[in-house]
Amino acid sequence: MLSADSVTFLGHSTVLIEDGGARLLTDPMLRGRIGHLRRHGPPASAEHWDGLDAVLISHLHHDHFDPRSLRMISPGTRVVVPEGAGRRVRKLGFENVDEVVVGDTFSVRNSNIEVVYADHAPGRGPRSREQAIPVGYVVNGGRRIYFAGDTDIFDQMEEIGSVPVDLALIPVWGWGPTLGEGHLDPLAAANALKLLGAKVAVPIHWGTLYPFGVERVRPRALVDPPHLFKRYASELAPGSEVRILAPGEKLALG
């Protein structure tokens, strides 16, 4: 029998996690565009961010921390951010803000959440003086769910996987036709899955945000990454099941 618990991939790094009684939203990017990036796929709808128990933010880069998207969420919602980002969130009207560092744990309803390492550039951008070190999260509720945020592969992934991971939300690309440092491409993501040993993996951070007009000349980066990841994972991590979700699609957690 399927449980009512589920994850819904809303696009890019935004995932609604409903597990163990907690309703969590990661890295909300809820608008149709951000800067020069246009959203592809169906728009997110308010039902996905109503009644949240907490928002989990991995880092401050513009495609993961979007103030206008956060303003769409009730200001009474708890927001968890890397240390150094709290002031920016409070300025948006949120009062229940937690700043965390790697190694911290906290509870949301019946879920215990671990803050874990991420190998990614800090701050808001190359000219920003803000220093908020990126993190990932492991949600221990009805299941153990790893949200990687945005990261390159790192040795401690094997430590995360030393306790069985039921579901890994793994980035497999970015928002353009090429990929910079501090990210996982499909092959690196499959190697990460090998370290994690997760029962199920859902590829994220692909196919949603793309520069205006570029899809007409270089469309493959919008569709190929999760399928390449699944192919590589079948060879490198055959014990893991890869489930590709289109933006807006839900996976029931049995």
C-alpha cells in the first residue's frame, strides 16, 4: 500500500517533501523568470507552498535564494538558512529564521534534520561580500531523505550513505548549456549515487531554468541530463533506482 507521503519536483532545486508528518520546501524558485533565465515547464501553484512547516535553503545563489519567491510564502513560515543569511531573510518579513552550519541538527514536527556539507561556492555571487557557506540537508522522518542542494562530489558523501538513504535528491546539471565548477554533471551525479547507496534517486537541478532564447539553438541541456544520469547510474550504482520526475510531478513514497 502506498503511503500518503511524497516528494514533488517543482523544478530546478525546488522540491516539496511530505514525509513523517512534516511539509518541507527546498530552495523555492516559484516564478516564471529570474534575471535572464526563463522557466520551462508548468508553473508552480500555491497549493505547493501553503501550510509549510519549514523552508530549507541550501545557499544564496540567485537560482536557489529568490526573495520574490520567498515573499509568496507565508511570513510565519520557519525558514532555515546557512549561517550568515539570516539577516537577509528577516528583512523579507520572516521572524522564525534559523541559521545553521554543517553538523547542526534540528527538528521539524516528527522529523530530525541534519545539516551536511556541500562543495559549492559561498556567498550570493562573485561580487557579493556576503559569506553563507552552502549546505545540504538530510531529513530523518518516516524515511531518510538527502537533499544535496548544489554541490560537486565530495568524499563525505560516503559517510552520509553509511546510514541507509531511502531517497536522494541529486543535482545533475545547472541552468545553462554548460556547467561550471561546484556542480554535478550526469556522470559525477552517478558516482555520487554510488557513494550514497540510496535506494531511490530523483534527479533535480535540470530542465527548468534556461537563458532566454538559448533553447532554440542548444535545447539538449533542457532534456538530456536526467536520462544520461539514469544510464550512468545503471552501470555505477545498479542497486539504486532512478526515478525521473518532470517539473510538477509527484512521487509517492511507499
